[in-house]
Amino acid sequence: MAVQTEVARQARPGLLATIWDLLTTVDHKKIGLMYLVVSMLSFGLAGILALLIRLQLAAPNNELLVGQAYNQVLTLHGATMLFFFIIPAGISGFGNFFVPLMLGERDVALPRVNAFAFWLFVASAVLIYLSIFFGGAPDVGWTFYYPFSVDPSTTGVDFFMVGVLLLGISSLLGAANFAATIYNLRTKGLTLWKMPIFVWSVFATSILTLLALAGITAASLLVFLDRKIGLTLFNPAIGGDPILFQQFFWFYSHPAVYIMLLPYLGILAEVASVFARKPVFGYRFMVFAQMGIVLVGMLVWAHHMFTVGESQIFQLAFAAATALVAVPTGVKIFSVLGTLWKGHLVMKTPLYWVLGFLFNFLMGGISGVTLALVPFDYQAQDSYYVVAHFHNVLMAGSGFLVFAGLYYWWPKMTGRMYDERLGKTHFWLFLVGYLLTFMPQYVLGLLGMPRRYYTYPDGLYLWNELNLISTIGALLLGLGGLVWLWAMIKSLRYGEKAPDNPWGGWTLEWATSSPPPAYNFAVAFPTRFASERPLYDWQKEGLTPKPIDPATIHLPSPTIWPFMTALGLLILGVGLALPWPNGWLWAGGVWFLFSLFKWAVTPEYDHPVEHHTVTGKSNAWMGMAWFIVSEVGLFALLISGYLYLRLTGAAVPPLERPALWLALLNTFFLVSSSFTVHYAHHDLRHGKPTPFRFGLLVTILLGVIFTLFQTYEFVTAASHTSWTENLWMAAFFLIVGLHGLHVIIGATGLTLAYYQALKGRLDPHHHGTLEAAAMYWHLVDAVWLFIVTIFYVW
């Protein structure tokens, strides 16, 4: 889309035009703002739910919110705060808006996928809250522990699980997009070691998300399948292991703590550097510390399980890893302290939030070390001590840095300054409110108050007084939220116009106007980057960007189809959550496929555009490469669970196993299809359209044959032994069936490419859909070779 068209489109007045613009935009800045708006609305909603919880616990034997109602509010509070506020605000909100700006680029690597990921994020939230109208909200806690989550009396769990699966797809697409953007799209001369710390933090978070996401996907998928068709690896009645659920769940949900923290540690460094008027102290150590958190953060999940009865070696290993993760985290904190030390501190609102974070996060870190001590954890587990620690890290940690980033970048995002007095009032109310709310909970935990209980008896030592103080603190937090809301409204309505660089920042987002134009920059930057502070270095060296004509800039065209595709998945999700079969399933499936094919043939640009990439690989190739990392993780996790059950003797193959000859025949079809798609892609790149189309069509047909044979095998196997009676069969149907789903997804991708070819949308220079689909197809083939070995041969 030409820049003039974008300017004209933005100038159209009226509510309907604004709504249409938001539904169709692929601009990373608008998507980032929409993520932030939804995240902050979720924060407000979760805060109201938290106030209800605290009001219930303000006095003993209270009856404001009891039983199932309390469980529903507690579940929605936790899920909303974690999945729809802390995680998306940092990486998806601030990351979307500022990473391309900091890289000197015009957008993310895959703008339409970015828009689709946002609308899928919204769809997952809508789906979870729709459960209220279909029997009740989920009441199993945000951890949805097995077997409680498969109890028929629980409500809303099907909606919750489908919502979590949709959210996982959104997170996967977003993380792959960020990793591809940072690795493949940087202005000329900007190397990895000259990127701002915030960009590094988003890169580290994206990698961690791709590695860990398999855990919650596997946990939620198996809970959903158990509720719907009785397919599970956790049921002890057939030899399954309920603790395996916790292994899957915490494999993601503890790394998720670092996913919630890492983007904000990047904000911490940026704000500290600018308001101390100093470069980041120990820049490279900061980067190594971030990547160290990614590595060690993947090895600590089981410290949530010290009380489940695992072996001492198991406990010692995860206790050591938990203590070890404090090292890179400590490096980050000491680096920030070194940045602030002897700096010329500019005491503006963002720096207040940074200082508040340092004070509170230190306490959260120390309490985390205590929970790494197994004997102490035995005493504190499932008590309010853990609740206080968790909120110490996230509320006074990530939550404080959300506001540090919001106040820091508010002038850049909105073009308006804010009232410093209101910003500081907001900070002090939150700081005091936080301390009053959660410090008493440490003591309550040590006094024996359990988490997740909706009431407690009168007369217990200090329980009444400490719970009342905690509730008063929560009310102060609510008051602080109202002050913040007024500060933002006042800024938008009456705030003075913000200059381009109000704080004297040194990274590239401050090199454009406030707010930035649709094209971000109308300049060509110097190609010399001496450090992560280019604006400072260029001013010192006398280098200046060269203006370019905005008329020569072409942006991606807006399109409604990412939104429509996500809407189709929302409808399909409702159908999956409701009793089968139902009309929602058919309507959602048809809507989704129709929108997906319309998306495929809608031109991304209205003018030919040549993309500069750092690696020389296309953005589609790079995005799919990172996407595959997570897919490999999902199969690796499920196969590891199966191998554990098989090697411990729990999963014993039945006498009548699926036939090896049919598996080998199917292997021939699938491996052959890898060769045909490879040569089809080769023919397209060499300008041979007829052989290309023929090879692609043969690949699709081979995939269809494989699926038909697999369906026949499933029907035959199910007639001999049920997955509800034999654990090996449950593992077989789960893993082989999931692979079959991936075959269908891959074949759909190849069909999209074939449809594009028929419509003249593929040529030797524009073949991203085929390139990505072919890579995915090779993954499907490689996974199948492992499956044949462990299920048919062994």
C-alpha cells in the first residue's frame, strides 16, 4: 500500500471507518497498541476479580463469594492476569510497537500473520469468557490440575481448554514472527551485538516461548480429549500417571514466569539507561544473562512438584537448577544498579517504577530462593507464602515494569505528554497498596493459611488482622488504578504535544515523530553502528540520516481476512467446546477455510516490493523455521511422555497391534511426497510452471492417500482395543492422530499454494506460501519416521 493511500485512509473520520481500520490493519504499531489496550482492559478486569477475592477473605466465615462462585472468580482472575495481561503486554504490546522501530524497519517480518495472531489472542479471551453463558465459567484454577479438571461436575473447562489452545497458536505465531523479524530484518549495519537490550529481551522471550509452549499445549489438549472422548495418558485406571500432567503443565508454566519477566527486564535496562544518562552497564553480560535465563529457565519446572513424592535425586537436580537461575537474574539486576550508580538521575515517573521494581523484585527473588530449598518448600507449598512470592515477582516485578514502559513510551505512542503528578501518585498508591496487600500474605503462609480456600475460621492467631490489612492494600491498588486511568484520559484529552524525543533517548524509535507515521521513517540511516546507542554515536561522529521521498515507500495493504480467519476459529472453538456434533463446528470450519483461501489470493502489496533481509532467506522461510522449533518440541514432549510410560511398563502394547506392512506402505507414500514437493518448488524457482503444478498436485494426492490409509488403520485398531482400556493404544491414537492432524494442516498449506498458482499469485520471485508449506511438509515426514520406529517397529 502506497504511503499516500495510507495517509488518506487514516484521515477518514467516523466511528465505522475507525473500526474498519482496526479490523483490517496490518501496521505493527496499531497492532501493538491494540494488544496493549486489550491487555490493560484485562488487567482492570482481573483487578476487579481480585478485589472480590480479597473482600471475601477480609473477614472469617464471610459469604460474599463462596464455593463454586469463588472458584470461578479465582480461575478467571489467574487466567486473565497471566494469559491476557502480563504475557501479551510485554512481548506482544510493547514488542510489536517498538521492535521494528528499534531495528530501523517498517514492519515485522510477516505483517498479516501478526494481525491474525492478535485476533486469535482476542478470540481466545472471548471464548473463555463465553463459557459464562454456556453453563458457567471454569472453576478449576488457572492450573486446571488433573484429575480435578476432568470431573464431570466442573464447569467451563471445555471452553477454557479450547481457549488455551487458540492462545497457544497465537503465541506460537507471534514468537516465530518476532524471532524472524529480529534475526532477518535489521537496518543495514545493525548487527545483533548492536541491538538495544529491549530487542534482545524480546528475542530471548520468543525463543523461550517456542521451546516451552509444547508443555501447556500437551496438557490442555489431553485434558480436553479426556473430557470429550476419554483419550488420555494420565488416567491411573489404565496405568496412566497423573503426575505426568504436572510435568507437561509446568514444563511451560514455569518458563512462562520468565516469558512474563524477560521483556520487562529489557524495559528496565532501557529506562534506567536513559534516565541515568549513561549507557547500559555491562551490555554484553546483560545479553548473556538473558540467554542464560532462557537456558536455565527450561530446567527448573519441577520445583513446583517437590511435594509429589519424586526421588531425592530428582528433587536435588531441580533445587540446584532453581538456585542456578538466580545467577543470570542477579547479573541483570546488578547491571541495572551499575547503570544507575553515579548516574545523573532524572526523577521522572518511569524511573520511579524502575526503583520500585528493584526494591520489590529483590524480595521476590529471595523468597524464591527459599522455595528452592526442598525442606522449606514442604512447609510452604500451597500456602499463602507461595501466593505472596508469585505476586512479588509478577505484580511488583513485571507489573511495575509494565507501567515503567507505558509511561516511558507513552509520548512516543500517543504524541501527548502526561501529568507527572498523577503518574507519581499512581506509583505511590501502587507501591503502598502492593506492600499492604502481599507482605502480610508471607506471614499468613507461614502461619498455615492455605491458598485457594474461600474462607477460614475465626480465632486463628493474626489471621483476621492480616487478611484485613491485605484487603485494605487491595483497595489502595484499585484506587491507584483509577488514578492511572484518569492520568491517561487527561493526557489524551488535554496533554501537551510530545516532542520527538522528550527524554533524550538514544535508540532508533526516538528518531521519528511522536507518534510515528505509518512508514516509521522517511530516512536512510547511516550504516555505522558503534554501539547500541546509535543516536548518541551518530551525533558524536557527525553522521546524519539521509531523507528519502515518502512517495517511494510502499507498505503492506490492509486486509480483513486475518480477522475473518480468526473469527472462523472462534466459531469452530465454540463448536469444539459444546457437545458434539453441533452446527457451530460446521459453520466455523467452513468460515475458517473460506477466509483462509481468500487471504491466500489477496495481494499483500499493491506495488512490487523488494525485501532486504540480513540472512538472504525470505521472511516466510525464516518464520517457518522458527515455527518448526515449537512443533518439534510438541512431538518431542509427547513422545518423551510415551517413552516414560513404555519403559516403566505402564504402556504395554496389545496383542493385536497396528500392521507394520501398512505403516511401511504409508511411509513410502509420505517420503515420496517429500521428494515431489521438493522438485515442485525447484521447478517453480526455475520458471517451469507446468511441472511445478503437476508435482505439487501429486504431493497433495499422496498426502490424501496417506490420510485415507491412516483413517482405515485407526478404525481397524479401535475395533480391536479401545484407548479407554489400554494405555499403549491411548498413546498410539494420541501421537499418531496428532501427526495425522499435522498431515491435514500441511496438505491444506500445499493446497493454498496450488490455489495461488491457479490464480497467478505464485512466480519464481514470490513463492513464500509454497516455501513455508514445503518446509512444514518435510517436518511432517521426519516426525513420521520416528513414529514408525517407536510404535510399529518397537
